[in-house]
Amino acid sequence: MAFNITNSFLIFIFVVFYTFSLPLADTTPSIVHLISKMDNGTEPVKIKCKVDGKIGADLTLKSGQDLPFKVIVNDTYACAAIWGLKIASIDAFEPKRDKGYPIMYWRVAKDGFYLSWNKIDFKFIAGWDSE
């Protein structure tokens, strides 16, 4: 009898601790890096990212610069970039695509934007358009 009560109690304690250890909402921040691969002396790229219609980041990326910023994994960070007379738009963080990755790397180049989760393998995502 004591054995069953002890086992039941231990199972109950395990279930309680497990239940309370689960997050109610995933608010763990991830880091997005915007890395300029523009030539030296090139005009800076101005980037504004919105979250739920509000400015989440307002950045000026100079050649050779790496600008990191934190994002909340449940929110999409829609960004618009202006470089001289060219424009581009990307989702710097998109939960469906990026959730589970602690860091995203965006390479900003003369031909557009490239994304990587390991800073080695970059995939072309968006090119520049003329205004």
C-alpha cells in the first residue's frame, strides 16, 4: 500500500513540475544580424522594420557593418530597405520560417538580400527594385 501511494505521489509531483515548466507563449528572443557586403564608400542602406504596424527597428547599415537586433519569435519583422534609388522588402524574421533558430544572418549585397541560419550557406531571398 505504501509503495502505491509513494509512486502515485511521485508521478503527481512529476506531472505538476512538467506542466509548470512548459511556456505559455514562446517569447524567447532571437537575434537577427544585418551584414553589409557593400563596397567601401558605398551609400549606406536605410532599413526600417515593422512589427504589428509599429517600428521595431530603424537602422542605417554602412559598408562592412554588422547590425544585430533582437526579435520576439512570435512576431513577423517586415522590413523595407532603401539604397540610393533602389528599394527592397524582406521579412527579417518570419516565425513560420525562422522559429527554432536562435540567430539569423542577412547579407545585404549589391544584388539583394541573402539569408542564412549558420553564416555559411546563404540563400538569395530578394533583389533590389528601382523606385
